[in-house]
Amino acid sequence: MIIGYDAKRVFHNWRGLGNYSRDLVTGLKNYFPDNKYLLFSPPIKDERGEIFAEEFGNSNVITPEGFLGKQFPSVWRRNLSNILQKNKVDLFHGLSHEIPYGLRKKGIKSIVTIHDLIFLRYPEYFPWIDRKVYLSKIKHSIKEADQIIAICDQTKMDLINFLNVPESKINVCYQSCHEQYQRGPADSLQVDMIKAKYKLTKNYFLYVGALEERKNILNLIEGVSHFGYGHDLIIVGRENSYKKEIELKIKQMNLDNNVKILTNVPTEDLPALYTGAEVFCFPSFFEGFGIPIIEAMFCETPVLTSQGSCFPEVGGSGAIYIDPHKPFQIGKALYEITNDQSLAESLKLGAKEQVKKFTSSRTNEELYKVYLQVMQG
């Protein structure tokens, strides 16, 4: 079987959607090597993207050849059908909400992954034009695709409730995370080296993710202020304009010496950072999945996250759940976890059991079943 992918985010996105895409295509290639996997991407200009292309196999990466395709990659992506047919693609998988036009006419089966419908639930987080574009693309995809992958039950229910998608057309396939987390906690030497590298001299709570309003970092900072000053809070995320609001909140809470923002953390440092944390904090208002939760649980670090959304589905008994709108509740939960050893140990045990749902072997097997179902349908 020849399987094609919209690989824009594989080579151009180094956050959640990019991680999902890279882990998926790498996992399937490793677990089901008898197929041919082709990645269709706009021109690759990022050094990390070039490295991944080489690791995956440059002969399996297809980018625009003509002037128009190189100058207008979004148009090239939406009109891939002829190129897919030329490459004899049997099944096309749109990894993030989109599939090209005209696949049915070319006899090419298709699947699309829908990660979330946050732009419909929380329109205030998105510019008007972005919401219109997202909705247009998703409506086309769910209409034309043979089958839809929802990354959790929450997204499945949102597809049904917001867009009236028939339940029979949706498969829930959980995502995994990078293999480096699935090896389990980092050893004590690695943790000590990471603490020394980032000058972490006290016990610490950890947040990993985007620096943006929806992630609820301001309430997390206030929650830490209610906890007290015995621990530091380490915030890991990419530099952006929202960082200024975070820094202002830190000053308002008099936590300048207790909160550290790290903006240039290599991926390979994260397992040891997770392992060394006393609690991983992810009090987001809403997520499609929340990969950092399972990254932390694979590292056997107790997790604090939010009630509702997909969080109980992902965290299971490996997390404690708070109302993300109540900073005092965040601080209280942090106090309980750090002062009740039996609670912390029960969360670690719950996490070890919960992450069995998210191993690469299991998630790839479940996804491949959908591929076969579509091809046989």
C-alpha cells in the first residue's frame, strides 16, 4: 500500500501538531514497514526539517517542483490530487484538519485527523478571518474524507455536536509521544545534570507548553503564590509576546525569585526536567489532547490538570483535577501532592497504568486498523 501524508507540519511545526505528525509517520514506518510512506510538503527551509527528511528518507519526501508551487505552497497543498495520482497513492491521510480537493475523483481513499474544535468553542482566542478559514477547511475535509480520526472522545463529541458529523464516520485514535519519554523516568545523574544546567537549586513544579492565554499560566502562577515559597515554578515554552503578561503576573505576585521562564529548551532535555519535577502542572482551559500530560506520566511525575475537556480521558488516575478558574484550588492541590507521599505514589502508579493506552505500539496498531478498514470499505 502506498500512503501519502500532508506533511507541512512534519517539517515546519515544532510544537504539538508537528510532534503528532512526526511521531505518527515515524511510528507507522517502523511498525508496518511493508508499506510505502510519502510525505508531501511545501519547500523545506528549516534545518531541523531537513534533518528529519534525511532520517525518514529523502526519496519519500515530495516538495513542489514548479515556480508556482514554490511561490504559493498553500495552493499546491490544496490541489495535490494530480501529484498523488502520479505517485500511485492508495490512501491519503491529512494529519491536521485538511485534505486536498478532488481525491474522490482520482479514486484515492482519504482520512483526516481532527485535533479539536477550539476555535468554535472559544472564538475569542482566534481572529475572525482565521475562524472562517478553519471552518471552511474542516467542513470540506469531513465531507470528502472516507473516515475521520478524532484524537479523543471530547473531539469526537464536538464533531457530532458542532458539525453534525455521523458518529459512524468517526474513529477515536489516541496519539502517543516521542519514544524518548516512553523509556520511563530519567536516571538521577541525568536529572542532576539538567538541574545544574538550568540552575535549579530548589524543588520545583513544572509547566511545559505554549505561552498563551488559553493555557492558563497566569492562574497557575497565582496558585503557586497561594502554595507558598518552598518551591520554584519552571515554565518551559517558546518566546512570544504573551511572555510579557506572564512576567507582569510574576511581579504582581512577588514571585520574581520563584518563577523561571525557559524559552530555549532542547527536546532532549525535557525527560529529565519532567522526572526532576515534584508536580507537572497543566491547568489549561481546554485542549484537543494535551501531549505534555502523557509525557509527564511516562516519566512517572504526578500531574495536576483541569477538570473537564479531554483531561480526565488523558490523565485517568495518574492526575489530580482542579477548577482552572480557581487559583487557590491549584495551590491547595499542589500542597496536597507535595505533603502527602501516599497521594503522590498513587498518582505515579495510576500514571504507569494509564500510559499503556498511549504507547507507540498500541496507538499505531489502532490507527492502522482504520487504514485497513478504509481500504476494504
